[in-house]
Amino acid sequence: MAERILITGGLGQFGSELAVTLRERHGTDAVIVTDIRDDPDAAGPFVRLDARDGDAVRQIVRSHRITRVYHLAALLSAVSEARPMDAWEINMGGLVAVLEAAREFSLSVFTPSSIGAFGPQTPKEFTPQDTIQRPTSMYGVTKVAGELLCDYYFFKYGVDTRGVRFPGIISNVTPPGGGTTDYAVDIYYAAVQHRRYTCFLQGDTYLDMIYMPDAIKAAIDVMDADPAKLRHRNAFNVTAMSFSPEEQAAYIRRYLPDFEIAYDVDPVRQAIANSWPNSLEDYAARVEWGWQPEYDLDRMTADMLRTLTARLATSSDATAGAPG
Ligand code: SER
């Protein structure tokens, strides 16, 4: 059956690029982008939607004959910590509205979980797929509750729910907003524009990361996987690399030797990062649906600097050290 896809939170960092890839595969009109904000530059069908509004969700699903939802509308970790009740209401309210529509209209649903679904008692290195999940951030609480709720809709109602636990997503089109891993994106913009970056996490903080093309591949492949092979559903660990700000700076220096990093630590985001794993193990995703990332830190750094240099750098000296 030809899929007709609804994306919530479609103007965010991930949705804005996922929509492009999905439209290339399924056709522009088969992908309905929605967001709580308007999009004056929409490149295809767009509807303004507050994903918490169950009636509005069901109406869009019905009128656009939707078969699959990528439910991306959510607050990220740092914003969730500043506004915990909004995070609960938005992250859980949106998910419930989407799952109820999925139950009624037999939709398949992708929901992103996160490295934020782990906590201080979780094994920090090579964090297994099935392990202790006692997060201490409100973001993490909503992610664990979301994983459980998605599994519940599968077991109880047979709704085809699937998801991955994303690490920090690095990209160069739409900036992330309010996450703990945002530094790993900002650093490339600052490197190209100013040769200097002040990082809000300590230099030795290790976190998992993934480059956007791999993140998109994960979200598409897990939804297209043969259901007979899935032992897990919500949600698969996926990772492509684990590094610290110090290491990322060292890789940037391979291409921009005069790049400097300084630190001005934000205690809230540092505490969140300290409660998350240093590195994930993603064996279940590899075995159950063939997960295999393409970008490591070096390849991603070269691509980010090349892309941003072409777009942002104006002075001739800014392009001198950039990878070709
Ligand atoms: N990138 C997210 C955040 O930092 C983690 O899922 O909030």
C-alpha cells in the first residue's frame, strides 16, 4: 500500500529534513507536514496543528487519508527542565492524541525516544538495549513514559508503533532548539564563522551523536522493517559515534588549525548530560532491522565544515583551511 505520511513537529531540526527525504520517496503530496507554527515557505502540503488536539489530529488523518505518522512534536531536554509541566503536557499530550488516532485509523506510528530515557543508574559505557531506565530529567520521564505507552498500544490494540532512542542529532539545515546536545551543532557554525566556540558542557563530557543522514535512515528503515523480525519496538538504541567537546574540537582543528574552544559550563545542562550514557550499544537495531551508520566523527566534521563554509564564510581566509 502506498503510504500517506503525517509529520508532527515538522518544522523542527529533524522533521524539516525528514520531510524532504520522505517526499523524494513517496511524492510531495503524500507527506503532510504539520507544526504548531505556520510555514510561509511550505514546499508541499502543510497544516498548522497543535498535536495535543486529538480532534484536529483525527480530522487531518481522515481528510488526508493518512497511513503513517512521524510524531516529532516535543520539547527537548533543556527546555523541558526549565518548563517541566509544559514538557509533560506537550510530550505526553501529543503522543496520546496521535496514538488514539492510530488506534482508530490503523496507522503506523514512529516516535523518537532518546538517550535521555536513561539515568544515573544506567550502565554508562555501551549501554545495553534492555537495562535500567530511571531518568532524572522531565524530558527523560516523558521519553520513558512514551516508550511504555507506545508498547502498550502495540500489545493492547495491535497499533504498529516503533521508535529509536536517538542520540544528539547533528545537522546544518534547521538548528536544534533547547537540547543538551545542541553544543555539538553550534560548534561547527562558530568554527566556520569565528574560529572560536564557548561550550556550555565540560570538555570531557562524552555523549552519543549521529549525523542527520544516518538519523533519517534510522527513522525510515525502522518503519520499513519486516515486523516478523522485530523483537523490540519502542525503542531501539541507535548510535553512530561517541565523543567529548574536547575531541570534537581536536577533529575540527584537523581542518581549521586555529580553532579554539573555551568553556562556560551551564550547570543545568551539565547535570542532564552527566545523567546520560557515555556510549550506547545498538546491537538489537543492527540485528533486527539492519541498522548501520555511515558517518563517524571525522567524516561528519569534514561534511559539516565543507557545507557551512560554502554557505556562511565570506572572507577568503575563512575558506582557506576548509576541507575540499
Ligand atoms: N538531543 C536531545 C536533547 O539534548 C536528546 O535527545 O535534548
